[in-house]
Amino acid sequence: MKKNEKYIKRCIKLAKNGLGTTYPNPLVGSVIVYNDQIIGEGWHKKAGEPHAEVNAVNSVKDKSLLEKATIYVSLEPCSHFGKTPPCCDLIIQNKIPNVVIGTVDPNEKVAGNGIKKLIEAGVNVTVGILEAECNELNKRFFTFHQKKRPYVILKWAETHDGFIAPKQKTENKPVWITNTYSRQLVHKWRSEEQAILVGTQTIIDDNPKLNTRDWNGPNPIRVIIDQNHRIPKNSHVLDNQIKTIILCKSNSNTNQENCIFEVIDFEQNIAQQLVTILYRHQIQSVIIEGGQKTIQTFINENVWDEARVFVGDVSFFSGTKAPVLESSFLEKYSIGNDELIIYRNHD
């Protein structure tokens, strides 16, 4: 492996530690190298806190080495003032002579300006190391800025015979198709995405909390499609504990601190309207955990990026059919007796 690739790979690994906690900022890792030895490293942990480059510089014990070092960073250093000062200025002030960058920042506030500023200050800049891997790391951030919508993940569990729900239910709670480990993994996923979306029928049938109670991580923003205000008033999603956006046909409700109502036209492209509203709310990613109708809406409108499908070791023989997705799978995993299939939308 080439030297630059080795250290950018380390940057990517570090950056992943921030998944779920850096929104609306991207995932960024940084490594500082002198004489082919890492003398400092860091990653961006949370919006409003120091960026990866700052944490990396601060971790260097002998600051005199910075003037002879190379700083590696998975994403172009910022050049603007936000909640923290520009990282370009930090690099220039510390007289770090070499900067190696994985990929250019798509945010119009940066978008090459950081690189330009460094070059104008006499810094030796290398760009485009493991670019595809760095873009994949920030697929949510890139989708948000380039497509003006959140990264959309579809998730459902189906039985061996292709059903997501039985024909009849006797209790107002989920009928589990997958095992405990798969269900815990779903809660980990929830902690990594900024929002979670379901339809009215899921709330009525299961009364879910849509939180991360089985994983230590932030709760996603809850997004509920409730066309005709059918959600029962005692539903967990109306408990005001987590920010919740409710999408309806008409609205006479008053927005509360943690409960916001948005009106959409249910006769038009519903999925496209939903992601436009989520973009306006600065939401970079959403996991769709709704029922068959909700998920199929996103598939039919081709508004999705990734699908994560569990196939459980059970059969219902009849009931609600699973969504239909015509796409070649990317990866398959076994989780106990469950199978997890990952699909990617390449359109």
C-alpha cells in the first residue's frame, strides 16, 4: 500500500467514530505524520466542537515537529468561520508544509476554497487520495449537498415466504420476524441516521417508540406520515420526548417545541415532497422503517439510496407482502438464523 493511501485509510477509520453525532457536519478524520511516524491524530466528534484537524494538532506533543510534518485529512479543510474557526488557518499558522486530502468538500461554503487558500499560502497540497472511499464515508453529507435531499435508507424484515406482517394480529405491538441480534443492529442503525420515517398504519398497529433503547446512541428525529390525523393521541410518537415531524394533508394543529406539522399534497409525488421537506429541516439522512405501502412509495418514485432487508427464519403463509425491489444486491450477511441483504441504488 502506498504511504498516502495508508494514512488516508487511517483518517477514514478515525472519522467513522463520529457517525451519528456530527450532523449537520461531515465525518472527518485527520492524521499528522513526521518521518513516517504518526505524531498526532483526531476526528470530528460533534457539531460545534473542534474539527478533526484541530484535535490532531492538539494531540501532537512536540509542536516544533509540525513545521516538518504532513497532515492527512479525509475531507478538504474548511475555509470559513462557522461555530469554529477555519481549519485552513490553523494549518497555515502552524506552518505545516504538506497537506494530503482525500476528497473535495461539496459544501458550497468550502468547495475548493480551502485547497485554494492553502496553496496561496505556499502549502504543498495533494488531493484525491482514496477519493471513492472518502466519498463513501460521507455519502450522507454528499447526497445532501449535491442532490438537495437526505440519504434515504429503506429497511424492512420479511419472512422466508415473503411477508412483512401476518394476516391477523391480536395485540397492538410488533410481531417479530428477526432475532434479538438483528433487532439490536437496527437500533445501532437508528443511532447513526438523523431521522427515521414510518407511516400511519405502523403507528396504529405497533405503537413504536422509534428510539434507540437497545443501543447507546442519539435518538433519530421521528418523521410520521399521517395524512388524515389518524394517529391515536396516546401513541408514543406524540410524547414530545423526541423531535417529531408529522406530515399531513391539512393542518389545524399548533407546532410545539418537539412536534412539527408539515402539509403535503398526497395526490402528487409523495416521496419527493417528503425528502424536500426533510432537506429544509437540514436532515442529511433518513431510515425508512414504514410498512409496505410507505416503502413501496419510495421505491416506485426511485427516491432511495440503500435498502437493508432482513429475511427471518419464519413463515406467515399469508399476510402483507414485502415490498418489491428490482435491484441486484451488494452484500449478504448471516446474523444467526437471519439473513441480511444490502442493496444500493445506482441510478
